Amino acid sequence: MSYCRFGNDSDVYIYTTGKYLVCDTCKIKGGKSFATLRYSRMSVHLESHVANGDRVPKNVLEELALSFVLGDDVVNISKLN
């Protein structure tokens, strides 16, 4: 599932593998991917993108926060289906 893709309103590509949240081709990581099991870590990571001036769609930050608040901090594929 993709949270957002590179485009006019986004400088990040965020998706889940079902086990990990991935920031693909991450500018902060020098073009390498950043992966985490936790919604909270991805939220902090995306805040770093925002601080660097990268465009991150607001709905992505809200969606990750909602997943954290309503569920568990750990990505779980069964919750995504």
C-alpha cells in the first residue's frame, strides 16, 4: 500500500510492505531507502523531511498518526486489509 508517491505535491515516496514502512529513494539517506517497523519512527522521519524543506502531503502525516493512535505502533499487514 502506498501512502504517497513522488509528484507535484510530494518529494517522498512512502509505502508499506506489510511488515515495514519504507521511504523509498530517501533524500535524507542519500538516495537509499529508510525502513522501519514503527509508525512513530516514520512520522519522526517525515518530520525531518519537512524540516529540510521537502514536500510531504499533510494527509500522510495524519494517516500515520491515526494508525498509531488507533492501533499498535508496529506495522501489521492484517490491519491493512
